[in-house]
Amino acid sequence: MQLGHCRFDIEKEELTNLDNGNTWHLPRAELQVLTLLIDYQGKVVAKPLLKAGDGKQPPLSDSSVTRAVFTLRSFLGPQYESLIETVKGQGYLLRHHRSRKATQPGSPRKRLPFKLTAILTFCLVLALSCGWIFYAAPGLSKSKPTPLQ
């Protein structure tokens, strides 16, 4: 199976980088994780399933699964590391073959997250309000107070 610029041979338990010819014989954890991610490609695979594997081997630890995903991403390289997505609180997802595109000059930039935009807007409004209070309010105090009757 093709994963970015790598080919996975499940029979040989190897991942080969087609650009530079490097071949990596997958250790048990990486093989178990990658095989399950491929079996469920396009779907989130829960961490307990990745730990258990096919039940023929002892289960992996949480840290072994995390390390295996990190190592697989490293071998895929920066252009294709996003093929394995972390889905917070759920597990991992193997995306269909797609590279991360480099931003081209003149292309639209990514937007800031909504919460960050809202916080920045609030801070700007607050700063402008404080400025108005400190600069406009002293001018208002120069008027003579009217006596109460």
C-alpha cells in the first residue's frame, strides 16, 4: 500500500521510502499500529484497539502506541506526517493519501480560531474603551457642577 512517498509491504513487514530507497523493518508496535490504521483507513481507531492489536501478541502500553505513531510520522516525513491524524480523546485516523501543501505566495492564509478572534476583539474594544475613559472623561470634569435644589 502507498502512504505518501512510502510503500508498506505487510508480508515483509517493511516500509520503504520510494524517494531515497530507505527500507525500514517495522518493530512490533509500529507494525501493529500501522496495520490497524490501514484496516480502518478513513475511520478513527480507538487507542484501546491499537493497544490490543489482533490479540496474538501481548497488548501495547499507551506510551508504546504514542511512540509508534510518532515514529511512523517521522519516517513518512514532514510532507506526509499529517496522513496520521490525532483525534483528541478518541484515537488516531489514517487519512487517504494526501500531502500537506506548502503555502504559496498570494494564497489565502489560514484563519485564526474563532475563540482567539473573539478574545482579541474583546481586548481591542476594552483597550479603546479605557482610552476613551482616560482621555475623554477628564475633559468632561471641567464643566461646573450644577447645585442640587
